[in-house]
Amino acid sequence: MAAMKPRTGDGPMEVTKEGRGIVMRVPVDGGGRLVVEMNAEEAEALLRELQGVAG
């Protein structure tokens, strides 16, 4: 079972490298955060998809 971490509020969007993975924390409407862990290949695919719709 994963360790429970205390909620620290919404805060800004964050992306950090934790061990061998990349963790993205995105604030969501209604409070809280969406937390997604991915590897480098998945992060590169996400980047390409976002560039396709944002640019």
C-alpha cells in the first residue's frame, strides 16, 4: 500500500523527477490535484500532443 501524504492545498502546476519517473501535479477545479507519474517516453509523447494543440 502506498504511503499517505498530507494534502498541502492546490498550489501551482508542478513537474518533478522522482527516482526514475516524472511526476506531474495539476490543480483541478473543486480543489485537490491530479497526480500523474510517467516515464521519459510518455513525457515526450505528452509534450508532442500538447504542442500540437497549443501551438
